[in-house]
Amino acid sequence: MESDNKYFASTEAQVNRLAIIKAHVGGETIVSLSKRYGVTRKIIYQILEADKTFDLKLRRWSSSEKLAVQKLRSEGYTPSQIVKKTGFPLGQVKFWVYGTRKKSNSPKSPSPNRAKNSARKYYRDKYNNWYVWKATALSSSWRRQAKKLNRTYELTPRLIAAWLVEQPEVCYYCEVKITPNNIGVDHKQPISREGSLGLDNLAVCCRECNSAKGSLDETEFKQLLALIGQWSEVSRKSLLGRLKYAGSKFGLK
């Protein structure tokens, strides 16, 4: 503790104080400054805290300094060589040279493991965070549909996941119990018929109802269910199968 206070009050620290603040404003980290000047991180924190008033002033670099860096760069100097020649912080020099404090502005090459990492994330979300996984899949599908229809889509997977959690575990149309194996999410008024893309137009239903409903709206499909609801299961399957066959035969989906 005493050695820290002695160094903070020493002439060497006062000489380096401005350079430390300037380098920190330019983007250099506390750890890097500690190693460069051979002092503890606590000393660096003390210097930066004591000189907060200098922080805003030092962010306003002069145009002459920027021009000097640009001139050296045009002569073939690298950012590291410019730092040695001018004493400017490396982060600030990179910002003037590249427009960013990163190493360069060249596009980053895709990772060779990108496909494997995507697959891992897919299955990790599917089995560990099912609502997010399902919401992501739904969002991607609806976004593609909206793009085909030249419509704006604004729902995010996070919003859809939060909405899914709050929904009852029964089908909106036939009241069958919903499980992860038979869940479907339907637009009450189909998107193809100017239906809304918001949460207010969504309903959780079973896959059978979602598939059978097709491009019918909510009222039309409920009327169909009411009509065939009193029929036997064999008759219902026969009717739906015939309708599906007729639709494919005449080019209707």
C-alpha cells in the first residue's frame, strides 16, 4: 500500500500520467498500460480516476495530429511504426488509419467450422431452450413469406418465444392437448389474404388443424369444423382426403 502511494506521488508517475491517460483514451486497456509502465493496475486506476477532467479534453485530437499520421501512413509506415515515431496511442492511430480501433478493416474470412457451429447451436437450443428454438424457426419461415409478399416483418424470435410461453396448452380450434411433437402456430387471418404479421393474429394449434386450415380464415375454418364435427372419423378423413386430391388434380393448393 505504501509503495503504491509513493509511486503515485513520485515524479515518474506525474511524467507518465498524461501519457497513460492519452493511451487509455486511445483504446489501450488497463492491463496493457500496467505492463508497459511496470506499475500495478491499482496505480493506473488511481491515475485515471484522479484525472477524469482530462478525459474529455484528450478526446478532441487536433487536425494537425491526424494529418501527421496520414502523412506517415502515405509514406509506408505501419501503425506500430507511427506509434513509435509520434508517441500517439495505438488505438487512436488505428482509428485514423482504418476508421476503427481493430487491427484492420479487411473483411473477416468465414470460420471453417461455421456450419458445424450452426448445427451445434441448432440442437443445443432445441433440447435446452425449446421455446427459443421454435421461435427462431417460426420467425425465419414467416420472414421469408413476408419477403415474397413485399411486406415488412418486425417480430423477433425473443418476442415470439415470450408469447409462446404464455399460450394455453390446448389447440385454438379443436382443443386437443398441445405437446412439442404436435404444436403448430397459425395465422388466424392468412398472410396471403392480407392477414396481420403481428402477435394479435397468431394462435397456437395442433399440426392437423394447421395443415387442414390452409388459406381459410378463422371463421371459415371453424364453420368447416362445425359442419364435419358430427360426422364419424371415417367420414371426416374421407372428405378431407377427397378435397386434398381434388385440389392437387385441379392445380389448387
